[in-house]
Amino acid sequence: MFFVGHTKFSVYTHSSGAWRATNGSKFKSQEEYKKYLFSDSRLKPRIDIMLNFSLPQLALAATNHEVIHLISYSELLPEKYEKQLTYAASKYSFLRLDKQKIGSGWRTAEQIAKDFLLASDNPDQSFGIYRLDDDDILPADYFEQLTPYIKDEFVGMQVSLGTGISAIFRDGKFYNARKTYHPMLSIGYTSIHKMDANGEISKLPVAAHNLADRKYPVILDSRKLGYLWTRHTQQDTALGLIDTDDDSLRETLKRHMDRHPAVNDFQELYSSFPILKTRITSAESSNSTYEEMILTPTDLDRSGIRMKPNRIGGRIKITTSMICDLNSVPRNALIKFIFVDKEGRRVEPKFLDQFLKDQPISRSGNPQIGWFRYLSTRPGKNRTLTEFVLPPEIFIGVLSISKWARNETKIMIGSVSVESLAN
């Protein structure tokens, strides 16, 4: 199947309203705008993401497909970045570079497609044109997901893969990974085309990506992960935020993202984005440690569930999600903790009374329970956050979840994550 993609890597278009960085909302002059556009602070994370994550993922996706990916960039781009693009073009055979002179337009995906089709043995085949920003990433099965829709009967439509991942990028790694649902998101948005007998490529009406279904049909397929939406402080969209320093911007990004659930199925994530193995976490900070204790939904039986996390101490956040049946009652399950010292020896619960007395966990008089917290178990979906701070050189040795009052109630644990938060 044939696909053409287009990425604009710091194209100088001051009059454009497509990006916040080009609409005059922050810049008083073209010179001020150009200084920002080609600054190291803006370009370094973008070239890092594109060369080390986006293009390697695209290479995986392109296997068994005819793919041409066009990167347009300005002649004003600093030489060190142009050299990196040139090296990438020599490494990936599907890559084409388009150096744009000031005042001239860039090559279009339609032009690239026409040249390819006129030279091919199948010029009347339908094909897809997709868009990709320089700091976003597509899954390894991206073109496989699109292939069923690249047919003549779908020409004039677009395909949106609505489910994906959003994560914050910092210092070569991704954190705060969230699973998101954004129909008609611009990342990887694909239009379906065909060339007629006169060599003309079919066109779609001009429409903003989030309003496209008002102009033509949009096929929505959200069964698999379809994108990784990278968030970072140097994004052009971040210019619309009030915050100006990087730390404040990151906190604002996190607040915007936290309405989405944290990623807990890393098998699914790594299957779609194998390049990201060991480089992405759901931890809320790039300095935090994060561990998923339950990888698949698990029924909570009478014996409970016992989990042993990697050594974790300091400021701790535990997130538990459950689904309870209609007969469930509040506080019908609890999470229990066994704490250990640096040698791995169990710490008697009462020895922590003074330190933990004002924190949201309690010590039971029942020695079989020790330190614990009740979990939300109302009928339906429940999510409980438990945050507390342990004294130095004290760690969670074991945590367990068990039913409390009504053992006949059906409870399914969806996920349990343990995070050691950076101070």
C-alpha cells in the first residue's frame, strides 16, 4: 500500500495562523519570531524526538509498504540541524528533504504522490496522505491499521485513529504517560486519494482537522493505539499558556493531562512503540520511579492479592482502580502494608506510630492487618489515591489487598501502581 507523509520542520511562515508560534500572539516582530523559531531551546528537543524516536518508529511501520515521507525545512535552519536531517535522509530510504527558500512554497505530498504514481506500474491505485509533526510519533503498525481503508470506495474520506498515548518529554525520556482518546487529532490524520487519467490528484475540501467531519466523511477507528502525542515546554502550542518558566509549564501540562488515566498496560504500549522500551513511564516526574503491580485485570478472591514492589520509600503514591458489582458496599476492601528497613527486615507497625500519625494510613489493633487504608468499593468503577511519606531508610516490603466485610461481593482489580515521587 502506498502512503505519503509530510512534516514541516521549522518552516518560516510568519503570516501563517496554523501554529501559535506564527500568529503574532507572543512576538513583536519577525526578527523576534525568527530568533525563537531557530533557537536551540526549541530545536534540540524536536530533532531529538524526530531522529531518535519518530523516524525509527516510522521505519518499522513502513515495512511491507511503499512509503515516502517529506520533511520541509527553511533555508534559515542552522547548519548543524540541516546536517542531521541530511544524515537521516541517507539512513532512511523513504525520507525526502525539501529545503524551502524564503518566499517560495514547499513541495506538497500531492506532488510527491503524482511523481511516484506516474512512474509506477499501478498509477490508478488509491493511496493515503498523512500528516505528522516533528515531535510526535506513530505506532509500528500504523500503516497496517490504515490499509483496510485505502480503497477506491473510501476516496475523499479521512481516517482518524482516535486512541493513543500522551506523555511529557524531557532529557531524552518520556514520563506522565496517559492513555487518551482524541478523535480527529491531527497526528497521523490520513486522507484517501486517487489520481485520475489526466494526472490530477483528488482533493478534499479545506477544513480544520477537528472540524473535518463537517466537510467530508471521517472514518474513526480507535481499537488500537494510533499515536504518541508528545508534550514538552518548547511546543508552539505551549505559547498560549500563561506560565513562562519550564517548571510551571510542565506542571500546567500535567494538570491538563491528568484527566486521562495513567498507562498501565505497558505490553500494549511496547507492542505499538518498541523504540520506547525503557524510555517511557507513567510516573508523574522524570525523576520518579514507577511500577505497575497488576498487569491484567484480576478478580479479588477470599485470599486477597499480595504484591512485592521493588524497594520504594520516601514520598509514595499508590493508585488503585477497581470495578465492584452492584451489591458492593463502601469500604469493603483495604490495602495493607508491611514496612521493612534497609536490610529487608520487617519493621514492627507500632514503631512507626509517631512518624505516620498525621498521614492518610492507619494502624489497626489487629496484628494481622497492621498499617492499612480502606479502598473505595462503591458499585461500579472506583479509583483510590493513597499518598504518604516514609521516614529515611524505611521501605514498602509488601502490600496486599483483601476484602473486608462481605466476601461474597465481586471485586475486580484493574490496576495497582506504586510510585516514589521526587521531592
